[in-house]
Amino acid sequence: AQSVTQLDSQVPVFEEAPVELRCNYSSSVSVYLFWYVQYPNQGLQLLLKYLSGSTLVKGINGFEAEFNKSQTSFHLRKPSVHISDTAEYFCAVSAYGGATNKLIFGTGTLLAVQP
Amino acid sequence: KAGVTQTPRYLIKTRGQQVTLSCSPISGHRSVSWYQQTPGQGLQFLFEYFSETQRNKGNFPGRFSGRQFSNSRSEMNVSTLELGDSALYLCASRGYVDTGELFFGEGSRLTVL
């Protein structure tokens, strides 16, 4: 079984500052990794995904994440945040292969960008 | 290409009633998953349907059920509603490549009074 840990429930940051949202996962098999963003009263939107290949993954809105297999981490970063980045961010994992794999989510990190 | 469509967006029910939520996946997607989102429990997997068959189920009581139709549209039903069923119910569909990537609708927000 897989599990995801997002240690920070809330991350306050000033506009134009860099930010890192942490995600660690646990799995006995190879995994696919995802970051989703949720704006108020909306569904989840895919930010980026790691399926294979380069461990540095670039996504939408200037976000990127690095897959670190030895540390079982997939931290999300942005060099300069904007007010509009205020939202809840979810890390998720699914097992490699198989037609019945499901997405397991972390508890989310609220990114609060202040002017 | 239209996204995942969920109806209704908002609804209010009282304890003991039942509710049916609807989800239309992205055209061509045959898999539909349902998640419950609450402030206390976060995102919890309810079930997944593929080609009208349930192929995965989360840890929810039997009051929660679902089905999928031949056009891939899905419904979920909650019977004998409890206050704790108040939540945002999210539907998601996936394409042919089983990487686990999901495309979400905007959700149906259920309030149980």
C-alpha cells in the first residue's frame, strides 16, 4: 500500500518570495507522483506529474518538483510566488502499473501568500 | 474538450434522507472515481468504476453506493444521511493510460442538516 505525508498544513509566505511545499511518500513498489492544486470552491487541477525519466519535473504556473527516490520525497517549489498562488496543494501517489491503481492523497498544504 | 461535469453543485438535505449525485466524465474516458473531501479527513477514496463495473472500493459504509452507465456517466448515492456526510464530493475521470492521473470536476457540496 502507498501513503503520502505532507508535514506542513499551512505555509505562509510573502509575495515574490520562494516557496517549497514538502511531500514524502511510502511505497513498496515503484510509483507515479502528482501535485494538484485546489482553489476555493473548485475541484482539483493537476500542477505536474512524475511518471519516469528526468527527476526534475516542470508544471504549470511556474511550479516544479524534484523526485528523490532515496529520500522518497517529491517536494514542490516555486522561485517567486504571486498572490494568485494562494490555494491548497495536494501531493498524491499511485502504484506503478496495474489497471486498478488509485490515487492516494496527502492531507494538503495551504499556501497563504501575503502582500 | 469538455471537462468533468458534476451536478448538482450545491445541495442541502436533512438527516435520514438520501441523495444522488451525478458525474459526466471527459468524452472518451471510461473510468470514473469518486472522492469525499472534508476538513477533518481530507480526500478519501470512495470507489472507482470502469466500463460499468466497480473495480475499486474505499473504506466507506454500505450507505454509499455508485453505478456507471454504458455512456460512462456515473452516479453515487448516499442513503440515510448523517451529519458527518456533509462534504465536497469530487468526481474524477481518467484516460486510457493507467498512470493514475485523474481529471477532476468541480464537485458537489452536500450539507446535511
